[in-house]
Amino acid sequence: MMKKIFGLLVFTFFIFSNSSKAGSIWGEGELQLTDRVAKHFIKFVKGKNRKKPADFYVTLDGTDSMYWYCGEGRCAPGSASQDIKICESKTGKKCRKFAFKRTVKWKNGINPAKGKASTFNSKWSDQEMLAKLTELGFYKNDLVKKEKPKKIEKKKETKKTVKKYELKGERSIALSWEGYQDLIAGTVNFDEKDYRGTLNIPLPNNDGTCNGTYSLQKGGKGTWQIACSNNMGAAGTLKWIKNGGVTGTGRDHNDKKVKFTVSKKS
């Protein structure tokens, strides 16, 4: 009888010990992915041939990752403890689980870690996925390259500096948001410095306003994101023309399409 009780206690301790460790497989806290790891995650989300994404692990510093696909049929998670050991052995750094299937579950205070708001679509473009990672707080505008500062030219012992790009104003905007029956028309106030600016867009039906930011590249591409007073928000990519015209596309927190056009310079 004593042997049976002792065996039961050992078994109970083993179950409790494993259940305590299970909570530590998911990553928590601030995490910034490098370009390389972000591209690995995009490749993971899109899958390979008929294989589907299963488990994605990231080092705590966001500089390295490992992931597994699952074959046809129902996709179940692998042994997290074993996967973490493999990841740490290969990278030489502490690893934690970042995502299962196409849903990011790393908790950083921004990512809901569940539902559509944290789930990626394999049909999205690379730019849309990078914008989504930025929205969830895991990727801070690494895709937008800052303009290199221009060198000061010396002429006859006098120094000249070229003024940085700066533009302020107000323009008309036409925005279509899936869920709104009519086209949203209004004005957008912008304040650009070094190809970065702010947005302020009023919504119809007294639904509030949306505030956000955007970043532009010299090549005419960039990213944008907005947060609205009705607890909605969206993010995506844009194309910018030197005469001031802008077109943008993206998706909101519920995966609904958002498109807009900003008028050219008058």
C-alpha cells in the first residue's frame, strides 16, 4: 500500500511539473524581428507545396528562428519542449514559441494573441504581412529605409547644408472601407518630415476619427497604419507620386479591405 501511495505522489508531481513548464513555451515581452526572421515567418505562413505551417519558434532577441511544417490532413502541434531544445541547440540562444499555424501568440502587450487580429493570410503580399507584423508590434519600419543625410559641401571656406524634405498641407481623400456602403470622402491633414508623416481622417455617420502615420521611400512605396476612435484600425502599403498623388491598400483588424486615394498637388 505504501508503494502505491509513493508511486501516485511521484506521478502527480510529474504531471504538475510538466504542466508548469508548458506555460513557458510561448514567448512573452517585447520582441523585434530582424529582416531575415521576418522573411522566414512570411515563408512559413505561405507554406511549401502541400505542406502547411505548424510551429514557429524565435530566439528571445529576434535574430534567429526555426519552424516546422505539417503534412496533409489535420495539423497538430509538435512537442514544444523538444522543439525548443532543437532551436536552442541550433541557434545557441534561448527560444520560445512565436506562432502556431498562421496565428501569432507571442504576448507583447499589443498583440491580442488570438482571433483574426493575430492571424495572417497566406494570400497576402510580403508587404501586407510586414505591415501586419508592424501593427502587432513585432517589426518597426525596418522595410522603410531612411534617407541618408547629405554631406556638407565646402566651398571657399563656407559650409552649405541642403535642407531636409518637409511638406505640410491638406488634401482631399476618397476612402473605401469594406463594411461602409458609401465611399468615405473628406480631407486629410498631413505633416511630412523626411518622408514620414501623420494622418487625420474623419469617418462618416459620426463614427469618429482615425489618426495614424505613414512612411515613404524614394522609390515611391511605403507603409501606413491608422487607429480609430471606434476601436477599429487598419494598416497596409501605399504608392506615392512626386506630384503628391497617393494610393493605398490594406486591411483592418477584422481582415476587411481598405483602399484610399489622396488627390494630387493643386
